[in-house]
Amino acid sequence: MPHLLSITDDEVEILINDVLDQYGYDFTGYSRASLKRRLVRIYALDKHVSFAEYRYKVINDPIYFKRFVEQITVNVTEMFRDPSFYKALRYKVLPNLGTYPFIRIWLAGCSTGEEAFSMAIVLKELGLLHKSLIYATDINPVVLEKAAEGMFPLSQMKQYSENYIASGGPKDFSSYYSANYAMAKFDPELRKKMIFSTHNLVSDHSFNEFQLILCRNVLIYFDRDLQFKVLQLFDNSLESLGYLALGTKETTDFSPISKNYKRLESEKIWRKTS
């Protein structure tokens, strides 16, 4: 497909500035290499014949723009992903938060909701769900619609069950969902303790004070300056002695907030010390 070469670095800049001006979505701090790969991918998928046509479609067709956002934001997730992380939440983090009268949790970049339902299951098993609220946010409204349904492919349940057991889950995982054709529909009781909402980590502000913030495998797509900006946002949103959880390749090290945090042994979880 030789026409793929027609998207230059300059045209990437033009497009992301168009998106910022037209829709207020700010991708200017995203890693250029990964962003360009995704822009080229949707360019090819939708068989655009020129950059000018591509640009016109993104700017002038709001329905197409929803697809555009869905394609260039990364939505790779699964329930109880990295079981050792959920084991640390179950045994080291959430029991400490259990002493609070109310627990507010922010899942930033929640994608299609698997992490939110995983969190709700752990809270329920620890007897904490009734006094918890999970704020699950993402820049992409399309994935939030899917997340709010609480339905995931039945074909994924074997893997999710294995993850759940490896994370310390004591029950039969299938007790949390019912089969609905090719989908698994999760217990509506879990959904009652979740608020799904759009939030742009690049441009939106803090909206509450939390005891636990999870943002796993999102910062890796941002450049260094934007990573620091988002970490500062989390710091502003996290109360003293609260916990911040990041992805396996992400860290608070060398950031302006690092001096205020102490890492839990072996996991990418930090506790705010001041």
C-alpha cells in the first residue's frame, strides 16, 4: 500500500491540531511513534485515497470522528490482568482502606470496563463494596458505552477465571455472571457501585479526592512531559496515605511527585506519604 507513505510527520501534527481545535481532544502530548502507527492504521483500514480526504473526514464527520478516537486510543485490557497485582490489592491495599468510612476509587483509562468489574468483585469479596464507589473514566465515549453494559465475550471467561484464581479469588468465577448467547453478563449489583464518565487526562482537571487511583498501561503512550503532568493530576486527586497503581512499565521515579511516594514491595503500587 504505497499511499500509506503519504502521511508525513508534519501531517500528523496538522491532524492532531485539527482535532484539538475542532473537538477539544488533545493528543499533542502523546508519543509520536505510537500515535503515527495508529493514524496510519486507520488510514489504511478505511482506504483513504489521500491525506486531504482523511483530514476532511475527521474534521467534518462527527460520526467518523467517534470511530477515529476509538481506533487511535488503545483499548487492550482483560479481567484480573496481572494476577499478582490484584493479589497485592486484595491482601495489602484494600484491607488498609477498609478502615475508611467510604472508599473512592478512580480507574483512569478504564477502556471497556474489565478492570472496573474486577475491582468490584474484589471489593465485594472483602465486604467493602457497599461503602465504595468506583469512578471509571476514559477519553473514548464508545468504549464507555460498552463498559457500562457489563457484558464481555463468553469466550474470554476461561482466561478471566484463571486470572481470578491466580489473584487469590476464592469463589467459582462463573457465579458472577450469566451466559447470554455469546456474552457473559455480570451481576448488576457490581455495576451499581460504578460511575462511568468521559475524562481527558491531558486537558481535564481533578474532580474528587480518592483513596486509590489506578492508571495502568496508559502513561506509556504519553511523552515524558505529559506523563509528569498526569502524575501531578493524580497527586492532586489522591489524599494523604492513598495509593497510586501504574502499569508494569510505568513509574513515578524521576517525576516531580516521586519524593511524596513510597513504593510497595514488588508491585507497581505507591503509597502517598505526605
